[in-house]
Amino acid sequence: MSDVPQGADWWQASDLKWYPPSQQPGAGGGAKRGWVAPTVVLVVVAMVAAVAAFVLVNRGDDASAAGITLEPAGAVGADPFTESVTIGEVATFPEGVKATAAGLTAKMRTDEHTGALVTTGTTPGLFGGTRSNAACDTGKLVSYLTSHPDKGRAWAATQHIAFEDLATYIGGLTPAVLTTDTLVTNHGFRNGRATPRNAVLQAGTAVLIDATGTPRARCSCGNPLTPAARVEVSAATTVGTAWSGFRSTHVTVIRAGEPVTTTGGSFTFTDLRTGEAFQQPAAASGGGLWVAVGMNSQLSGGVIRTSSDGTTWASALESPDVWWNDVAHGNGRWIAVGGDEANGKVVSSTDGTTWSTPTAMPFEAKKVTFGNGRWVALDGTHVATSTDGTSWTAGSFGFPDQYAQAHALAYGDGRFMAFVAQCDNRCVPYGTVTSTDGTTWSSIQEGGSLPWADAFGLAFRDRFAMVGYSWGDLSSGQAMSDRMLSPVAAILGGSTWVPVQVSGTQGDFTDLADAGGSWVALTTSEWVRGAPTSLWRSTDLATWTKLTAFDAEIRGVAVAGSGGGTGAGATPSTSPRGSTTPPSTTARSSGRIDRSARVLQGLAHLTSILAQDPSTPAQLTAAAAQLTQRTGVTWSSEMVVALAASACNDWATDPSDPEAHLITEEGYRAWANAAAPALGITTEQARTAIDSRLWGPFQRLC
């Protein structure tokens, strides 16, 4: 290890030391088992290192020793991590907003030790917006950090997450604007590492907040933010010029509130134009800007509509003589594809509201997605790619027969995927094709006996999922009709598509998208042009709840700030390997933890360490909720700590690895067999929960 990188492939751990490629978690011989983890367990084990890593991040650069830096809302500041990911201009508060903010600070308590005003991140009115949730571009931030791994790893270390989980983590943050001057720990990037400083961010600064309302990133520079250090504000030396209205006695310190994901899923924001309160869905609850595209019911042109919650929609564009088939978000832009009577068309927007003039594409694209720094679109047999969404290069899938057609498209897990059907009189499932660049595609990977005729929706969250329709049995002499169709869904477990029994929808699926903490899908009851469609939400692909019914044929929907590959344009975490069981629709209680079990010897010690971190309760609650969804068994906060404790104390590691990064398959199996009964769950549930973490640097802290 080293304090600075010694080569291009060196990586930075949570202790802010740099390690060679040979010590990369998961590196080594083919027989050794590496670690790849979804966010659920990432959050779990990250908490094991929360206190120690916080000390490591801050010890080398004592933030309090440098006083407090005053950072105006429009300034980039020193040592920016990235280029700006702010959308729009710095907010200028009208009198109504100023009055709301003044009333808010008047109710806050003053901390006797620091002199700062203290409140929780879920306090109504603490943040503002314009109901479009477009203050910051999370996709652009992820794209920049993943394409600059040195900065990405340093950014991830400040938040105690793995580099590979940047897309999921940032996708779960909600864009917001501070309504009060706020004290934070702002981390710049200097000499290859994150360098913390105490900073007061001026009201009007665009930030990203987590589900507890804790600011986690500053959008003008991409810098990661962590909770404010304990510093006496009124007595500290300030660096920089104070803005009009700045008073040290009116600086706010934000403490974590109860996660909104457990209390309704929304923040109460202040409308920065009127001062009125409104409900802003959290990105982690499926919030973010929603965009839907399609054709109007008169068949005379296309429509583009926007929403902040998926329920209430506003018209953003009516395009006579041009209709739209699909929409996607990535790299700071929305792209909608479609066509007119003669040509393919594409249109773009940075905020979902103002759209460019339609320009020509090589063909009328039916689906579009973004990933790996490029846009990919298809029309059935042809594919086109673009790096800017404007200039497109046409290509072909090269299918082996004239009846093969690609009807669904998504990006995730480092690859583009398209679903292929054979369509003549009827469509039957063929399989999938994949590509890393959108240009060169694999041969068709046959899907076996999938329970459908065709899939029109494909999306990625922690794994790929598909929705479509199946044919009923055709009796002798019976004519084919839409009434014979029924909606179906499946999720990719390992290399196998596993059917999911669908209930609750009225119609057949036509599109699928990732909405952060849930799936959303479009359905139609009639396969005719202009037929009205409906929008549905589900957390498990099985049970669906209707969000809205459109008065037009909406063909594509996308949500900005989701954790999947389409929105983020990066490689999210890999799903549990070899799993062939989709998430259970009914979680069952796990019972009591066996504290006497050898596998939980470190539970008391680990609990005492975590108790020192005030953000631990919220993190535990969030982790327990995600583990419950993933494994189908009800998790408590104590079980989350116990999972980490068992991993710390009972791994059988490869003796040839001096730092014990690699776990033998036998050791992995032995741990699961011992941990499962101690946690009151099955062996398979234990493996699903732990299979996955890029365990790496955190293991050394156990």
C-alpha cells in the first residue's frame, strides 16, 4: 500500500491508502471467490467501518484547524471533484421564500456548544425546489466519477461506500436547494485524495440529500458532503468574503431525520418561486423527474409529459405530425425518439420541460437507452449509437433470420441487453443479445421456455427484469384477439429468467422502467394506435398499484435519479450470483437472534462501535428495509449488525493471501451454514444477503 497511487490501476480504500491491482478485492486466481455486493449489504458492512473510516478521512487534514470557509451559492470553490452538475441558474429567493426561511430558523434551537442552529434534515421547508426536481443531474455526476476512478474512489470513501456502488448510491439522492446558510464538511479533491474542510454553504446552493435529509454532495463542484464537525461557529475564523445577510448566529447544522422512505417517501419542500409548501418524493422512494412520451389520442402528433411523483402530469411538448416511442435519461440530458410519416426523429432536453427542435435519425427508433457513455436505439432489426444524442451511427444486429426482431432494450451490469422475439403470424420468445458498446452484439442467447409471446419492457435496477404478454390457448376455429393476451414478467437470476406471477394490472405491459426503489410499467388494454395507457408501480414485479391513467397512448417512460443503468450510465452492482429466485412478495418474521452462537462473537463489540455514530440508526433502518426486500425475510436493525458481526468473526480465508481479501468457497459455505441459524434465517437467505459485497478494505477493520 502507499499514500499515493503508484500506477494507473492502483485503487483507494476506505482508509485512504492506495493498493496495487493484485490486492483489488476479488482479484486473484480463478478458483478464488471474489466479492461483488449489492447496495443492501454495502450499507450493512459500510457501517462496520463508519466510525473508523470517519477518523481516517478526517485525521490527516483537521478541518476545524482551518476555520470555516464561506462558500457562496454560485461559487465552485477550491479543489472541485467534478465539473458542475447543477441544472439551471442559482436560485434568487423572492420575498415569500425569504419569509418562510426566516420563520423556519426562528423555530430552531441553538446548540449551546457550537452556537449554531440545529434541526433535522426532514424539517418541512429546510430545502426548496421548483416541483421538477431538476436542481442537479445525478446521472452526470455518476458518469464523471466512474470515468475518473481516482476521484470516484475518493468520493466513495467519504460516504463509506464501494466505488462500484456509486451509481446506486447517488441515484438514491434527491436534488434540493438549501433555504438556509448551512454548515457542512465539504471534501475537495487534492493530491489524489479527499480533503475535508468546514464550510458554510449559502442559502440557494444546490445539493443532493439522502433519505434522512443529510446533504451528501454539492452540485456546483461534485464535492461529497458529510455532517458538520463540532465547531464553535461564532468563534471560528472564517475564510472568504461574507455575503449580504450572513450571520454566524443563523447558520444551520442539519442532523439526520427519520428516513422519509419509512414515513411516506416525500420531503416537504418550499417552492422557490412562490414560497408555498409541496411534497417532493425522495429519489430513494422513486422520486426524481419523470418523463413520459407517446402519441395523442387523435393520432395527429406526439406528446411529452412530466411529473415529480408519477401521479400528476403536466404537458411539456405537443409535436404535430411527429410521435414519440421512447425516452431515456443520461449524462445530463433527456432523449426521446420517434418519427413522422417519412423519417425517424430525435429530440432532447436538459430539464424535461424545454425541448430542442426534432432532428432526423437513421430510422424510426422504438426503444432508446443510455449507458457506458453513449446512447443506443433500435427499431427491431437495426441499431444506432450516439455519444451526444444528436449525431447517430446506424448498424445492424445481424439476426440469423428475417423473423427475428428486438423489441426491448436496457443498460445495466456493464452491458446493453435487448430482448429478441420471432414474429410471423404470432411472436414467440427467441432470447437476448448483449453488447458492451452498442455496436458489436453477441449471438442470440436463447431463453428457453419463457412464459410469454413477446417482451416490450426491459429495465435494470439491481438486476435485469422484463415485462410483456403471453398468448392464451386458441380453441378450434377461434379467431385471435387481444382478449387472449395476459401480462407476464420475469427477473434475471444468474443466467436464468425466472417468471413472476403478475396480479393487479388491467391490460398488457408495453414498457418498464426503474424508478429507484421500485419498478414502473405502462400497460394498454387495446393494441391499436392512440389507445389510452396506464402507469403502474411495483416493488417486486408481482403486485402492481395504478399511479395514473393517461388520456393518450404513452409508449415510453423514464425517471431521472433512479439507480439503474439507464439513468446513471454506469455499472451498478451485480445481483447475487446464481440466484434463481426473485424477491419474495411476502416477508416473514425471522424470530430471535441466537446470541450464544459462535458466529456472533463480535456482536457486542461491533454494536458499541456503531453506537458512537449518530447516523447509525437511520442507516440501520434503511439497510434492514432493503435486506427485507432482497431476501424475503423481515430484518431488524439488530439483525443487520449481527450480519456484519458474523462476517467479521467467522470467515475462513485463503492462507496464501496475506491481507485475507479472498474467501475460499469452502469458507464461504461454512459461514453461511453457521450464520443462517444464528440469524434465524435460511442458508440461502444468508447467502443472498452477504453474497456481493466488495468486502475488501472493510475486512481489515474487523
